[in-house]
Amino acid sequence: MATDLHPDVFPVIMAGGSGTRFWPLSRASRPKQFLPLSTSRPLIVETLARLKGIAPPKRSFVVCGAVHAPLVRKTLLSLPKQNVLVEPQARNTAPAIALAAAHVARQNPLGIVVVIPSDQHVADVPAFQAALNDAISVAKEGHIVTLGIHPTRPETGYGYIQVGDALSGAAKQVKRFAEKPDRPTAEQYLVSGEYLWNAGLFVFRADVMLEAFARHMPELAKPLDAIRAVLGTKKEAAVVKREFPKMPATSIDYGVAEKASNMAVVPCRCGWSDVGSFNALPEVRPLDAAGNVSSGTTFLIDSTGCVVMAKDKPIAVVGMTDVVVVDAGDAMLVLPKEKSQDVRKVVEALKAKKLVRYL
């Protein structure tokens, strides 16, 4: 879709994550969303490109920390510099979304906000955009809408959304949000057909979300009101710096979505992946005949199901199955693929040893 179909839509790309499960490629100064993990372009570039036809960059925002704001501006050259909204302190997703909703409401109180994480992969962009268009239509009616991904396996690492009665179009009521389940529960969810993965994608009118914050998170609404009063003035930066840290460090799911009565979900099949660890790369990158993922100068001999990423030296892997080998130049990671979630323990160990140059 090449035209601007929705002049009242304002995408908000959430780019505050640290991506510790992709160490040693991901570092504090260049986390996961700035890495080319699924294609030759960084995930955050793919995210903005995915919105082409939904809204142009001039109406798009990125929320990130101060340390990453220069990198966002350098990476997303089509994004206006003033559309990079800087969090003075990481406070989870509810304050970040509140700040963005306030900026959108200043331009258009009825503007539709599309909240999208910066570090996910979508294989079928037309299907994603079709679901997003459905969500936008429902959001205009006053619903807070989330995109729910049809599960393809009994995943225990995601939250779930139980689907309720039909609304307009493809949208359904949200019966409830479910926390990350154990394996037997995840299997029950998959068999029932009533549950979708919660991908952290939200669509809503700015005024509707601001009202939801006032109703469900009054402790957030007070500092937010102080910020809204000075947006666009010389006092803005100082007031944001003072008031933003007063907001509770709470997710939008817990703070609003689990409490609101106007939640809706649009089911989506779009080849979605959260690219959560090295174990997820085979879902989003081409495989060789033995099911390996590799980049750089690599030699995989009698090896299957491996992830091997070389930088400035050749890497040879012989007779191995389901292992991850990653060279970042100054650090290397080797582990069984099934232990990919444990990479964060390496980051914790580096912090304990105060090896800051490797973080």
C-alpha cells in the first residue's frame, strides 16, 4: 500500500529495550533493535518500513532512552528529529505510551495511536497491514485494540489473550489476558483455539487512552498532566525530566489492558516472531540444507540445526547439533541452542565482574 490511507494515524515505535539475550552482538550502546537479525537491515528500520501506507515517517514517533536517541536519529533518517521522544528513565511501557499519547493528543485528540515494538519480525507485511487496518477501524469506535497472533506451538514464553464475542469486522472482545503459562496449560490453550499470543501491539484513540490512564492509573495521570501542560514550550524538557520518573514503572498490560472494559483484539496471521533469542533466528532467516543459520565466513561440517555468526575471522563447526556460536570481535558466545534464554546470565556475570567494556 503506497498511499497515506489514514491521515489521523500516528505510529509509536517502542525502542527502549536492552536485548540482553543477544549478547555479545547486543550491547548497551547498540541493543537488539539496532541489529540486522532477521534481514540485512536493523529491526527498527524494518519496523518503520512495515508502516508504509499506514502513516508516513513525519507522523511517526519513537520512544527510547537518552543514550539511544542519537542512534535512532542516525538510523531512521526519514524520521523528524523532534519525533524522537526521550524517556529520562526507563519506567516500563505504560509511562512510555502515556508520553507518546500526550504528544499525539496535542496534535489531534482523536488521533489513532499505533503502538508497535521496534524489535519484532513480520514475514507477511500485507497480512499485518490488513489486520492493522481492521484494528484502526475498531479503535475509532473507542476501543483499545490489540493484535493477537495465532499461536503455532504451545509457547510458554508469551502471554496469551483469550478471545470473546465478535465485534465489528474481524475484531473480537477480549475475555481475559493470561500470563505466561506452563507447558500443559499452553498445550490446552493451543487445542482450545480460544487463545492468541499477546504481541504487545496496541491501537487506540489518544483521548481514549488518556482517559484510561486517568481511570485506571491515577498515580500516572498526575505527572502526565503536568507534562501535557507544557508540551511545545521551553519548559517541556525540564518538566519531563522531573515528572516522568514519578510515573509508576508498570506495563501497559497490567496498568490498563487487564483492567479496561473496552478491550478488543484483532486476530492476525502474519509470520510474526518476537526474535526473542538466538534460538528464534531459524524462524526468520534462511536455512541451509541441514537447517543451519550462518553469517560471515563459516564452515559447518556434519552439523545440523546450528546458529553460527562470524565477524572478522572464520568459524568452523564440525559434528555439532543445535549449538549457537557467535563471534562479536571482542567477545564470543558458545552454548546449546536450547539454553539461548540463559544468555542474560552472562550479562549478569559480566556486571558482577565489572567488565563494563563488554556490556
